[in-house]
Amino acid sequence: MAVLAQQTCIPCRGDMPPASAAEIAALAPQVPDWNIVKSNGEDRLERTYLFADFKSALAFSQRVGEAADRVGHHPAILTEWGKVTVTWWTHAIHGLHRNDFIMAARTDEIARAFS
């Protein structure tokens, strides 16, 4: 299996099913620091990253936003002093899709550049 962060996000239409429990069980170990949370009845991937200051947190948020925009798949990003919480889910299907796991892995790669 290709490294998750190097896989391609596919356009997701509203008529596609969310990831199955079996698919989530296979993908979740590849992004072990992410939590599956439920919000508004939808499963979402969420992780909080810590930074030394606001400037670093803001720069990280910008890089995640740029990566998201390149593939047309956008997370919720909460930027605070020294902390950024990123939440991925697929709005069109009201839940998780393989794309969310791919982008979570890419977010982890971006974070490594700030370590």
C-alpha cells in the first residue's frame, strides 16, 4: 500500500457513501495521533498540534490551508496561541472519506517541518 500522504484525493460527490467501519479500521492506524470525534452527528478526524508561539501556529495553519486548497478539500482549522486544532471530514457526505485520512497524513507531514 502506498504511503497514505502520497495517495491522491478524489473528488467526492454527495452520493458517495462514507468510509465503512472496515475502511476506517484499516486507515486509522496510519494516522495514529488523530482522534475520531463525533460532531453534529458526523464522524470527523481531529488533532491538536502544539507550537512555541502564535507566529509558528499561524504559519502552520497557512501551510495546511494551502495544501487543502490544492486538492479542493478543506478542514476546520482553529489557530490559537501555541496551538492549532485541525479537523477533517467530508462535508458532502457528512462523515469520513478516504480523502480525510490522506489529508490528515499530509497535515502530519507539514507539522514535521515545524518540529
